[in-house]
Amino acid sequence: MSSPRYSLLIANRQTGSVRRLTFARRPALIVIASILSIPVLIGLGARWSARAEIQSLEASNAALHLENDSYKVATGELALQISTLQGAMTDLTDQAQLDPSSRDAIENLPSMVKARAMGGAPMLMPVDTASAAKPQPDTATASTLNILKDLLGALENRLDTVRTGVERQQALAAATPSIWPVIGWLSSAFGSRQDPINGGADFHPGLDISAEYGTPVKATADGTIETAGWMGDYGNMILVKHGYGMSTKYGHLSRIVVSAGQTVHRGQIIGYVGATGRTTGAHLHYEILLNGERINPLKLLARQ
């Protein structure tokens, strides 16, 4: 069945001419419906576009939240590691504090001995982490993490260097004779003197410390017993090697309580005061040797 047709008359009042427009109802309705649907379609398209954009923004926001959480975890872990390393540095600094007698004894050692013992390692130096740990406001996340990682690496390297320096310093302090080997009084100093037996000129290579017979004699530093036994004019004598070219001798002992090859520590009893060998009475003859050369023990001994 054909669609009804309609005619539209358009008249010009000035000229009186009439024009006729004829159209079918169905096509006309289709055209009108199409025109009316355009705004609806535009609105639906805008809505769909907005929904897609919202979904994209939500996905981006979720990704940013995840990235921010990961950044917080990473920076937190790095900050904790940095704090731990700084604490270790503080502990090492505390450990590096030597007792006054050991510190003074080390200071009186020849520079060559100290340099060789420390191996050229730098001593404790402060590490300034304040500026490196605070990124600028416009620093990107990746840059901030890189700064913290660089700081962590620098602290780790510094910690290793400081630890090595502290260990060497402590080893040198332990090996440096710095305490008096016996409780008594100084009866003969290091250097030229009159021989107490024959009255002639004599060079005394150590200290004579008078004390009661049987008074305990202590090792003046950590070391290893090199010799323990009779040694001519020294009588019963002990030779202790401490390392770094340093050795100590203890002569005229009444009794020896250590043996060759034994490890001893500062303050450990190694024998007792006696009058063996070439002597006029009970005392301890004490020497310090540096690279085989005798030095004045008073340079290294703590003041009583």
C-alpha cells in the first residue's frame, strides 16, 4: 500500500504566484524523526564519552595510588637502612674512643709506625647527610629514590672505611705497651748511668722498677710470648712480641707463668718479681724495643 501524499501550497502575495510542494507522509516522517533524533544521539554520545573519560581517570587514579604506595614503601625502606647505617657509624665512633693511656701511647709512637699500622686508612670523619636526604620540592619521584640510593651507597662505603680504620686503630692500641708492668718505684731510668755493680759508666737500655719479691708482673700490651726462660744477665726473662715492630722484655723474674707461643693480653700476669741474673736486689728490668731498637719506655707508659 502506497503512502498518502500531501501537497503544500506556497503563495507569493506580491506577485500572486503559487508553488506546490508535494511529498509522501512516510518519507517526511522519517526525515522529521531523523532531525529530532540528532540532539538525542549527540547527548548519548557525550554521555558515553564522559563515562569513558571517567573510567580512564579512575584507572589513572588507581595506578597513581599504587605508585604512591610503592614509593612510600621504597622510601621508607631506604630511610630505615640509612638510619641503621648512621646508627652503626655512631657505634663505631663510640668504639673508636680509646682510653687516655692508650691514646697517649699511640701519639708518642713514630709517625712511620702509626702510618704503617693504619694502612693509610682515613680516620673518623663526619658524614653530612642532611642536605642529600632532603630533595628539592620539584624533584621527581625517581630522582628522590636515586638520591636516597646514592646516599645509602655512600654511607655503606663510608661505614666500611670507618670500620676498617677503627679496627686498625684498636689493634694498634692493643699492641702498644702503655701500662706499668709492675707496681713499684722507679730505681733506674733509661739512658746513661753508673753501673750498680762495678761502678763504671753504663748505658741502661730500659727501666728498673723496684718492688717486693714475688710482686706480679703484667704484660703491658697484647702479644705473643717469643721467649720465656733463662737469658744470661737478664736471669729469668720473658720477651713478648706485640706486632707493628714492637716487643717488650721483662728480666730478673723469680718465676715465669707463661710459655713460648702463648698469646697474652694487656694486664695479664706473666711472671713475678725476683732477683735472678745480674742484679743487686729484687726488681723488674723492663725494656721496649721498636724494630729491634730500644726506646725509652717512659715515652709510652701512662703516668702513675
